[in-house]
Amino acid sequence: MQIATVDVRQMKAHNRPFRRVPGAMSKTEERFAELLNEYQRDKQIVSYSFEPVTFKLAEGVRYTPDFMAVFADPTRGVAFYEIKASEFHASGKSNQMNSLTKLKVAARTFPQFYFSNVIHAKKARGRVDDRTY
């Protein structure tokens, strides 16, 4: 029998970890990766990576998008995606608003790339709400 240990400092009021393990995909991110796999099979994108780069936005401010995809069409270039399960998570808006703010700053700072906030809701039955900045 294996016993799990949990750092109490990382727990929220509803007993869920505050932050997932860096480098590990959430279920929502796994669903989006499946969609990217389909795009790759259909030759719409050449490749994709999970959390491949971190952008320095300002002194002490970093942003790591969830996915990077390289389009097959060279005129479209490279896209970075921030994946969310819903527009507002039950645990609070602040973390999502923080990542959305960083995404918008990254889009202004690095205009040569395509940045998108993707709401990939399970309840939406696979519908993807893609907002580009």
C-alpha cells in the first residue's frame, strides 16, 4: 500500500493542491493535446510542445504558455496557447486573470507570434472557444 504525502502549505480550503506539478498536463490540457495531435495528423501543424518556453515579460515576471505549435503554413508561423477548462474556475479568478494578463502582455511584447487563450470546456462537448490576442 502506497501512502501519499501532501504539503499542507499547498492546499486550498477544499483540499485540492494549489498548483499542479510543473511539466505535468491537466486533463483539460491532455484533451487539447489530443486536438493538436489531430491537427498534426491532418498536416495543419508540423509539431507542438507542452510548456516549451518561458517568456521574460519584465524584471521578475515570467510567463510559460501551455502549448507551442508550429503551423505547416509558413505564413502563420508559431502559436502559443493558454488552456483553461472554463472561463472562471471555482477556485477563484485571480490565477486565471493573472495568466490572461501575462498572455496579453506577451502578445504585445512579442508580436511575431500568435497568442491564444483557449477555453476547452468539457461541458461544451469538445467545443473550443479560441480568443486571439
